[in-house]
Amino acid sequence: MDLVLFDLDNTLLAGDSDFAWAEFLIGKGVLDREVYETKNVTFYEQYKAGTLDIFEFLDFQLAPLARHKRAQLDAWHAEFMDVAIRPMMTTQARALVDKHRAEGALMAVVTATNSFVTGPITRAFDIPHLVATIPAQENGAFTGKPRGMPAFKAGKIERVEAWLESLGLHMGSFDQSWFYSDSHNDLPLLARVSQPVAVDPDDTLREHARLHAWPIISLR
């Protein structure tokens, strides 16, 4: 059996769900455009540059979840899926997931974006497992803080290993292990698997992939 891990934003999705969620809330008037739009763009540029402070970003990203009841958040997310996410789910991405599913692989999405945003997206791809940054909750309400290690950079390895351990498995349990990603931020996990694949990669990852003879593919 193979292990197949997928990054989500700009990999399976032709866009960034994290960025799009904030823009969606701004468009709904839930977040103040003047305050949040500039911060959203700034954090996204820092992510692409590899300079993002993940905890500073999570304070920004998770705060809106703590201000609203779960029923309202779920209603907004259902709309968000229809207007923003489903158009990002390309035929090529669905076909890649279907191929690995047909081969009997154990599959998971591994993403720094929080599980509230990414859970429904992962289910829409019919991928059974999600390894993501977890928003903390108390009494059924989000606190605005993360729980445990964010699934970011080397944190993705820690979170994947903990998930596999919960299944009684480890990275060496598989014939082959795959990770598909677009971002140089994912180089730690890409280097950990036996079959790293660069998907529509940023310039840094593209150069790294060429130097190490990793496959480079497009899902656009």
C-alpha cells in the first residue's frame, strides 16, 4: 500500500482557500475591508516569501471564528464552497485523487490552513483524512487560538507522524510515500517522502525539484 499526501492550497486547488476565506468574509461585510484586506495580502506575500510567522498569522486567521456561532460559520462556509472553492477544484486534480484512490492508497490532505476551512474541501475531494492546523475550542465554540503544533513547514512532519501513529502505522509502513505540493514551505515533508512531486511550483521549489530530479506536474 502507498501513502499519498496532498497539499491543498495552490496544489489540489487552483487557488488559496485561506486567502479566499478572508476575502469571502470581507465581501460579506463580516470583516472590515480597510483593516483586513491589507493584512490578508501582507500575510499571503510573507507565506510566498517563506517569512511568515505562523503564530502571528493564526491570530489573524482564527480570530473571526471566535466571534460567531458555529451555525452561522457553517452557513457561511457552505456558501463559500459554492462561490469560491468548487471553481478551484480542477478536473486534473480530481483525476489525480481518483487515480490514487483506485490504487488503494492511504490518502490525506496535509495543510497549514485550519481544519474548519479545509475539512469540507477535503470531503469534497472524497479524501478520507485531513492533517491540518486545528483551531482550539471550548464548550463547542472556537477560541481564536490554535491547538497543538500548526501543520506548517517541519510541523507537517510532526503532525503526519502523529496521525500515522494513531493508525498504528509509520512512514516506513508503506511501499511508497508521495507528497504533492506547490510551495517551498513544504520542502521538509517533500524531502521526507520517497516520491516528492512539485505541482505548479513556486520558483524556489521548481529550482529545487530540477536540481533533485523530482517530477514537476501541473493540475491547471
